[in-house]
Amino acid sequence: MRIWQVERRKRTRHLIQLGGLVVKAGIVDLTGDDRTMIYGAMIWMADKLNSEDGERARELWAGKGKEAFAAEQETTTPTTAHPQQDRA
């Protein structure tokens, strides 16, 4: 496989993952798949990140994302219950 093909596949995978985050966050359903609204929200987000409040926004949004990923991990990872045995 040629280098440009490998790079193109990497880029495609990256873009698909980013699109998946938009769906996972519920944005598609909440906006009725209104792409102009989604794009406008992303522009607003970029403006916020470029503002004097950008660092605070990064911290808040990263924290919220970490919590969501952790919560999802808890619901999708099977847990093994180990009942305690009384030793007499």
C-alpha cells in the first residue's frame, strides 16, 4: 500500500471518530441534524477557546468529557462479583 493511501485512511478514520463524538454527545438528535446549527456551535466553541476564558473552557469541557467516558466505561465493562466467603 502506498504512503498516501495509508495517510488517507488514517485521516478518514480520524474524521469518522470525530463525527462519532458529535453523535455520541447527542448533538445530531438535539439539533435535528441541522448542520448549519452544528457548525455554528463549533465556531462558537472555537471562539470561546480563543478568548480570555479559553483555558477555563478547556478545563471544564475536558473534565466533563472525562466524566462521560468514565461513566460509559462503567456501564459497558462487565464487572465480576466476588462474594466473600466466611472462613470458619
